[in-house]
Amino acid sequence: MHVSVVICSHTSDRYESLIAAIESVVSQTYDDRSVVVVVDGNPQLKSQLDGAVGTNDDVFVHLQEENKGLLASRNTGASIADGDIVAFLDDDAVAHADWLAELVACYTDMPTEQQTTHRIPADWEYPLAVGGRMCPRWVAGKPEWLPAEFYWLIGVTHRGFPEGPGEVRNTPGSNLSFRRPVFEALGGFNTQIGGRSGDKQLQGGETELCVRLRNEFHTGVYYTPDARVDHRIFAYRTRPWWLIKRAFWQGYSKRGMAVLGPDDRSGTAEEGAFLKQLCTRFVPSRLRTLASSPSVDAFAQLCMLCLLTIAVGSGYAYGVFAWRSS
């Protein structure tokens, strides 16, 4: 089973991180793989990469002449890919050595009792999509005030996400894969979400795609926590104001996903479950911890948890107004 890994980049500022991402795929323990790098509107970066990886037959670098955004670039990479599986990795991520082996094991070794009888075409096998765990790689140090419940804001698997393997709505876009015929049948990512042509504040292209996967075939993404990818957390991503603004626009995007889905709940059911966990489990647990073992970090995390929850809710409320008016 051949796996094509698509990595997209548009800026030379992340050149060293991009090279590390490519090398992490080339050095995988799983040998039947290739890398498709899509350079989004940056000829200089394309030249740099040609000089660095141009002699590696496992790496193909494609220049997208016009800067079209991440989702369009992912679609371009998937159209070039020739693998049975198309996997996506970001240019600021580093895959663990057995990442692809763990993903492929889910596609090839799924126990019979975990097979599904949902609306999957007879010539396809379950699972249709597989994703894994995102782990933080703190570039500027770990902020002790950031609650793990909101790690999803920085592209990391958060507290409250399932701990064991099983079907979920989606995993982060930097650790997500599809059987190629499935990705093609779905029409790829919706480029009207963010990017150059769509609503630039709307985020979550992988969420919308995986909602379509579930609606079309009544099955989700199979999650395996053993398929791990490290996400570089740069300094700007640990600034409180940046996180609050991101939380606001994530809330706005959640409303957008609800509107884009076939019904108002299809894209936000997991968010509702997460909010319930926050209110009934995580906040009470943090309050008990703070009462029994008070500390500055515990208090700061609780405060930030509340601020980020309010920011997400405010963004969602704004989205209700904006999407109703659009």
C-alpha cells in the first residue's frame, strides 16, 4: 500500500521547518511512501527546495504559480499524488518515525469486529480515513497558564479528545489521511473555507471535509493515538491575545461549519459534547484542585480556560449574526 504524503508551504520563513517535515517522512520506518510538496505561489522557495531535495526520487516538488491558500494547495497535492493513501502533514510539523506504519496498520489490519456496515461502497474497505495524535513541540517553552483543554487552538490534541483508538469526526489536518478514491469522491477540501478565495476568517477545512465524509458514508475518521506527529508551537502561538483572537474566530468558524453542513448540528455535535465536558467535568475538577492545592499556575489556567470559552462563545454568537445576514 503506497502512501503519498502532501506537504504545502508558501513562505521561505519556514524553510528549515519544511525541510525537517520532509525529512521526517523520508526517514519513516514504512518504506512504501513518497512526498508531494506543493509550493503555493513562491518561486524562490521552489528553487530552494529543488537544490535541497531535487535529487531525492521520493520527493516531488510542485510550484503552484498563483498563491491560492492551504486548502487549494492540499487539493493540488492530492491530485498529483499516486498513492493508495493520501496523507497530509503541515510544514511546521515533524512526524514520528513510525507514523505511516501506524496509519497503514489501521487500513490493512483492522479487526473484523471493528468493521462497519455503514454506507460504504462494496469495493471499498473500512476505514475510509485514518488520523493520529498531534503532540506539542514547544519552540519557546511551554506556557504554564495554557489549559490542555484548549490545546486544539494550537493544533495539538487536547484534553477531552478520546484517549484510545476509535472513530471520531476528524483529527487535525496535519495528521489526517484518506484512501485516495474516497478523497476524490468527496471532491477534496472546500476552498471557500479560508484561503484566498473564501471567507478568510473561516477555519476548519478538515472539519468540513470530514463532516461530508460522515454524511455521505455514515462513517468517520478512525483515530489511532499511536500515529504521532509533533507540531512546532512558535512563540507567537503562546501569546494570550493571539489565543483569545484565535478562539473568537474558531467560534465563528464553528457556526460556519453548522451552516455549511446539511443541518445545523452536523458540524458542531462534538463541540457540544466538549462544552458539556468543560462544564460538568473539567471546570469542577480544576476548582477542586485549586481549593485543595492552590497555586498561581492552577489559578491562571482556570482563568484562561474561562476567557477562551467566552471568546469561543462570542465568536459563535457573532457567526450566528454574520451567517444569518450573508
